[in-house]
Amino acid sequence: MLPATSKLCAAISYRHLRNMTGLRRQAAVAISQELSRLACRSPGPSTWIHQVRRRSSLLSSRLEENPFSEVEMSYIKQGEEALQKSLRILEDQDGWKTETVAGNGDKVLSKVLPDVGKVFRLEVVVDQPLDSVYGELVDNMEQMGDWNPNVQEVKILEKIGKDTVITHEKAAATPGNIVGPRDFVSVRCSKRRGSTCVLAGMSTTYGAMPEQDGFIRAENGPTCMVLRPLPGSPSRTRLTWLLSIDLKGWLPKTIINQVLSQTQVDFAKHLRQRLARTVPV
């Protein structure tokens, strides 16, 4: 199936065949069937990461005219880059060290990457179905400040197509103001492939949102959250959160490491509380 699909996609790329709607429809059907076949499997971590990386929006974008401006395309490509980089980091299982293990099994690991710095990885299981978790983190993104005390505000500045948004996030100051208020301007990319969802992002520049008084403009990324149904228990969701942040300012590394790992543990706790209040029984 894959060789045939590749040939169909390659044929579409030739200019004199782009208007052959029958061929394009045939390619779309072939790709859809192949993705459905793969979604029925129960792959291990390295397999599903590989599948998501290969089946990004670049395939579907070849099947329709490009409706985006050059600037919009640059943001879409940044989101795609964040997704690809994040999944490459998660795919490499070597070198992770345990930072925190909570009593309920929530775990934070970390590793240092030469070109990124220290990254943190949260591994948790949420007792809610994937669609509920995805809806809260994507569809209700701007409500995060209502339930996560580490977040002051999340605002969507621009939506680009169905997968990409530009956001402005204000992080609340830590207790005792050890780490003062930070803000971020990010491009975010959300993808659903079979039973796996990936929410990726990284810092970007956006002319309509310059640096704000009272906030230090920090940088994040590549970062992502991966959601998958728990094998054998589809009503529960395994969530993996890769966090990479440069808080800027003069902060000791020991404080930064402590704050970031605790932020991930707190996030899992508050997310569970939010879903318990909002998801119908």
C-alpha cells in the first residue's frame, strides 16, 4: 500500500497533473485507508512517534491548493518544526533521569540536550477519555487560567487553518515572587493521527504583541503534549508532556529546575481536578 500511495502523491506534484481531480481523490482515499489500517494497531512508543512524524500535515497539504499567505505559511512551518523536533526528543529513550515521582505514579524526568538545554518530561495517566483531555487542552485553551494557578492568562491572537494558532500566555509569579511574571508568544500546532494526538509549540515573534510592561518575555520550545488512550483501558488517557523553557533573567539553575519540574506535577493535579468538575459522569 505504501509504495502505491507514494507514487500517487508523487504524480500529483507534477504541474501538468495537478488538475486531475480523479487522481487526487484516489491518492486521498489511499492515504486515508493506510492511516486507518495503522490506527487499528497497538504500537509501542517508538512506533507511534514514527507514524505521527511521517503523517504530518505535509501529506494533506499536497492534496489541496495553498490558501495561506507567505506569513501564515511561515507560522505553519514553525509549528510543524516544533512538532518534529519534540517527537525526535521523545523518541530517544536514552539519558533520561528521574526528577520527581509522586505518590500517584506521576513522574517527571529530565535530560540535557546540546542544542536545546535541559528538557523535562512528564508522564501521567488521566482517568478521562482522550477526547475530554484534548478538548480541555485545545478547544478550551483560553480557559486554562481559570483552573491552573500557574497560568494567569492564555489568549489566542490568530488562528491559521484548523491546526495552527498564535497565542500569548502570561505565567503567574511563583510563591514569594522567586520567579517573577513571565510571558510567552508561541505558535502552536495540534495534530490527530489515529488514536494519537500531539499538541506542539515553540516561541515565535508576532508584531501585534510586543514585550509587555511588568513581564519578562521568556522563550519555550520545542515543547509538546502527546495524548494516547491507555492500552486496554480506552476510557483513560496517557499524557506525555515535553517541556523546554528559557525563563530569561538572572535565575540560579537549581531554582529553575525545581520550578519547572514542580510546574509539571502541579499541572497534572489541576488538570485532573478540572476534568472531574467539567466532564459529565
